[in-house]
Amino acid sequence: MPNPSLLILPGDGIGPEVMTEVRRVVSWFGDKRGLNFDVSEDLVGGAAYDAHGTPLTDATMDKAQAVDAVLLGAVGGTKYDNLDFSVKPERGLLRLRKEMDLFANLRPAQCFDALADFSSLKRDVVAGLDIMIVRELTSGIYFGEPRGIIEEGNERVGINTQRYSESEIERVARSAFELAMKRDKKLCSMEKANVMESGVLWREVVTRVGADYPEVELSHMYADAGAMQLTRWPKQFDVIVTDNLFGDMLSDLAAMLTGSLGMLPSASLGLPMANGRPKALYEPVHGSAPDIAGQGKANPIACILSFAMALRYSFDQGEEAARLERAVEAVLAQGLRTPDLLGEENRAPVTTSEMGDAILAAL
Amino acid sequence: MPNPSLLILPGDGIGPEVMTEVRRVVSWFGDKRGLNFDVSEDLVGGAAYDAHGTPLTDATMDKAQAVDAVLLGAVGGTKYDNLDFSVKPERGLLRLRKEMDLFANLRPAQCFDALADFSSLKRDVVAGLDIMIVRELTSGIYFGEPRGIIEEGNERVGINTQRYSESEIERVARSAFELAMKRDKKLCSMEKANVMESGVLWREVVTRVGADYPEVELSHMYADAGAMQLTRWPKQFDVIVTDNLFGDMLSDLAAMLTGSLGMLPSASLGLPMANGRPKALYEPVHGSAPDIAGQGKANPIACILSFAMALRYSFDQGEEAARLERAVEAVLAQGLRTPDLLGEENRAPVTTSEMGDAILAAL
Ligand SMILES: CC(C)[C@H](C(=O)O)[C@@H](O)C(=O)O
Ligand SMILES: CC(C)[C@H](C(=O)O)[C@@H](O)C(=O)O
């Protein structure tokens, strides 16, 4: 059997730095655990725009479709803020999500014990927090047509369209119920069914899918109330399922609650390929942080843990994933901190590569 | 000159209870301060549906258009969850907002000192917090066409449309800049210009309006980052301007941060009427809380402070508004707490009407 293939897309800002550490971790699993990957690398986002005038070339898109899993760093940067909408760095990422049909975006919001005090929330509100947000990623207002800026009368109008079909809702709901079955069997679905018809259909379809999962306790919440409840007492939730735009905000909010933003990975999963593995892209939740790029200040953990998610969800290596996660916890327990993890603690920060060294040592 | 007119719409759930206390406060200002109002009362939301089969009758709509200010309690309740979308309680409120053209929704998120410990956030993160969110209220995905649930192929599709014209963005931006001029001269505009064309236009128009307010420091943030930054360090903000849907979530989030949700009022303002007063509706940020309705447990303060906003924004009575706000602070300082304000404090709660009594006494 050929080695499984990984396409690494470091992207912009701190993406390349954190990805350097991920590559070392990937090699370690080959050298020490016999898990060899065929690794290739390419450009996405502003980096691809700089080289090719587009945030994702067709050739890179084809490679992404062909590999077993894509690892992405981050895209975007103030440098590209004034680019035309159609070639913004983000379009590269959105094209990957859409064309690979990665409809289920899994965003764990987990509070690392060693970092609980770093949250802006009180310790007892967040300590031990471990929730999973399942965000629909290929539809909704991110992709709906018509869209654009048109002339109407003597002014311009900006238009975007939210569209959700029953089958789009059903498949992401099913992913969320499956996850809930493996966790605490509690699923909360969030929309604005009181204001949006797309939310009415969302609620109806999620309820219908729920009939196939009688063991899962299903609840519904308006997304604004969801934002409040996440802030008030996040531990009331286990798995949350929501649409693309609400998921964008709610998962970022949940990530920030934990105080562990630089630590949080994500997985975006699609349909199974011929080899049974799902189409998959893994990326940290944090952005490209252009302000600290190239200074060795970036925290590589979120991206390293994204590779752990790849081990678990793409390669069925749950134990190896857990090994990597334990190594990360060990270095935190040892007190190693990149600058983003320091808060008011009186410690000397470590660099991106020192953090990588420590994780390799802990492995 | 005739007395200014107020239309009171108590609505559903705890709406009627809290409004009873507001009526007493309104009377006090007539008796003691010579500020007499012509007060009428009518139905909205589920209460209107129960009586008339619609969440807002045309007759009530006409009254709302004719008065100087509307005071609304809250709408909605689990009892109405299965009603058809077109007659849900919320449609009554949305019709008022739309037909009165109340485009600028002012939502102060203020942390009351006596309640800072009640926040799920650390005291130093929220103590003294005082920000103002200006939410566009008459357009965007709440009202855009096409909308609905349609058949397509052999399934249904839920559709909503976000539409923003330049003039719609411009007028709410102008309201926000005007407010910023009266406050800390710092305005942050939030959208998703990296993903949505309507956000691109939003950013462009806000920037253009900003040229008329050179003293105001204008910044832009993606709405997901905005949710994070509000959670991390809300005091970085003074005035925030954003669209209808983002504003719904961000203002609820900001309200929850303060730990003072039962305390927070809002004002929804439109164009000036013939008498120079703006079209206006005032309502608490909290919902109808059907679970505690009718038990004397509701906190009337948010609704009472909404009347204070009416004094300030509709009737140019800033000093009388401040008098009422001071009375509320005084009762809090005395230790009076409705059940929602108790947290872990070991005190006996007061009832809705006892809170009203205390505020009248403090006045
Ligand atoms: C970079 C951007 C396009 C993206 C999004 O809006 O989905 C990001 O915020 C995310 O959540 O992954
Ligand atoms: C009740 C509902 C229609 C409303 C909204 O979504 O605008 C509420 O959440 C609000 O924020 O005033």
C-alpha cells in the first residue's frame, strides 16, 4: 500500500512558521512510529496571489482533490486588504472548502487546564470545558447566489444570499449526531428560526434527523441566545451544530472563551473518497496574525493539534493522535509558553521552534 | 402644547409585569416633575395573536406611527413556537421596526458596578465597561427579498437575502458617528468584508461617512474577530456599528458580558417626525422569559431604563433620564436584587413590584 498523502499549504503570516514545526512532527511519526506520509507543499492565499495572481491555482486545487488530507496554516493579511474581492487570500481557502465539499467543520473548544487562568472568563466557568462545534462549511450566505454589488436606481446595493437545501442541512446534522453519539449524547442546534425561513427549515430538518438518534438529547436555541449562553455557562453544551455564518462567529467566540485560542485545531470533512477516507482539510482556528509573523513568536500548537485531528479523522490513528495530544499537555505542564500564552505570568517565553523542540522531546 | 404621547405595548411573558412598574415610573414623572404623558396601551406579539390572530393589528400599527414614542416589553414564548412563521410573535416587533423605519438600534452594554461580580467574566475585564452598539435595524437579512422556503428539484430550500444599499448604510453610520462624537470619539465597524460583498460595500460607505468626522478614530473588524475581541477585552471598544444580523448577536453577547442583562435597555430610532422628535421605540434587551412569567420574579429595571432612554432621546430630558438612572443605581447599592441578580450572593430576593417600589422611593 502506498503511503498516505498530505498536502501542506502554509499560507500567509505565521502560517509558514507554525507549519515548519508541524513538518517536524509529521517526520517524527514516520521515523519513530512507522507512519510515513508522502508530503507535498504548495501555496495558498496571499502567498499564492503574490506568485500567481490568484489565491489558489487550478493546479493546487487538483492536488488538494487528489491527496488524503490537506494541512493548512492560515490565510490573509493587512497587506492584501485592498485587493479585489475575487482575489482576496480568503477566496483560496473558500474555494478549497467548496470544491472539496468539506461540509462538516469540526471545531473543538477545549480549555487546557494549564491555561484556564488565561481566559477572560472566571476559572470555574471555563476549567475543564470541552465542547465541539459542528459548523456547516460549504453553503449558506458564504456561497449563495445571487451575490455582488449592483447598481439600483442611483445607488449601489450589496447582496448576499443565504440558501440551505434539506440535503445540505441533513448531512451536516447527521455528522453532528454521530459525534454526539461518541460524546455526551447532547446536541444543541442554533439558528434564527424566529426571523429567517432558512432557520425554520434548518430546525425542521435537524429535528427529523434526530428521530434516527433517539439516544441523543436534542435542543434548539436561537443563535443570539446561543452566543449569550456560551458566554454565561458554556459547560451546558456538548455538541453544537449550526450554519456557516453563525458557526463562524459562535466557534470563534467559543474558542476565545477557553483562553486557549493559539491551541485550537479544526477539521473540515467531506464525503468518503474511493479509499474510504473522507475528503479532509485541517487548520488551526487562529488567523494569520501578520503583526507577529516571522519573529518566532507564533504558537505552533493549534497547527500541530490539527495534525493530531488528521491522525484521528483521516487515518484512523486515534491512539497516535492521543499520544501527540498528551505530548502537548506535557509541555504545557512543564510551563513552556509562547508569548500568546503568557498573560500575566512571570516567565520567559519560548520561540515557535523551541515549542516544537519541546513537543518532539515529549513525544 | 399637548402632552407627549406614549404607546405602551407590554407584549408577552414578563412584558406585562415589568411594564406595570414602568407605568408607575411614568406617572411619577407626571406627578412630581410635571412631565405628563398621554399614555395608551395595546397588544403586540403572542398577546395580539391570541386576541386577533395576528401579532400586530393594522390599528395598533397606526397608533404606533402616531405617537411620540413606543415602549415595548417583550414578545415571544414557547407557547407560540409552532405557529406559522408569518404570525409568530416576533413578526409583530419586526413589523413595528420596519414600518416605523427605526434604522438605528442603540444598545448600551454597561456593567453596573454592584453587579460586576455577577458576570461570567473576570471583574477587571468588565468592571466599568460602558460601550454602545449601534445596530442597523430595518434592513439586511431580516427583511431582504427573495425569502421563504421553496421547492427545488425534489427537495425544499430555505432562502433569505442580505441586501444593503449605500443610503441604508450611510444613515446608520451617521448615527453611530454622531454618538461617537458625544462619547469617546472611537468607532469600530464590524462586517465580514472578507467573505460577503454586502460587507465590502458596508466598509466602503462607513469609511466614506467617516471623512465627515475626522475627529472620530474609525476602525474596522471582521464580525467573528469582533465577537472574540468583545470577549477578550471589551473595554477596547467605545461605539460599535454593525448590521442587523451581526448586531443581533454582538449586542446580545455584549449584554451578557456585563452580567447585567436584566438591566439593559435599548432605543430604536428613525427619522424625525413633523414635531422634530425621531420615530422611536424603546425596549429592554432581555426577552419574554416565559418560564418565570407571572411569578413576580422579573427584573423591571431594563424596561424602566428603556423609559430613561425615551426621556433622553425622544423628549430631550437628559437630566430627568439621569435622575432615573441614579435612582436605579441607588437601589442596587442598597442591595436590592430580583432573583436574576442574585448569583451566589446570600440575600433574599425582592419581587418585581418591590423593585418598582424601591425605585420610586429612591426617586
Ligand atoms: C478566513 C475566513 C474566510 C474564515 C471564515 O470566515 O470562514 C475564518 O474566519 C474561519 O472561521 O475559518
Ligand atoms: C425577538 C427577535 C425578533 C429580536 C431580533 O432578532 O432582532 C431580538 O432577538 C432582538 O435582538 O431584539
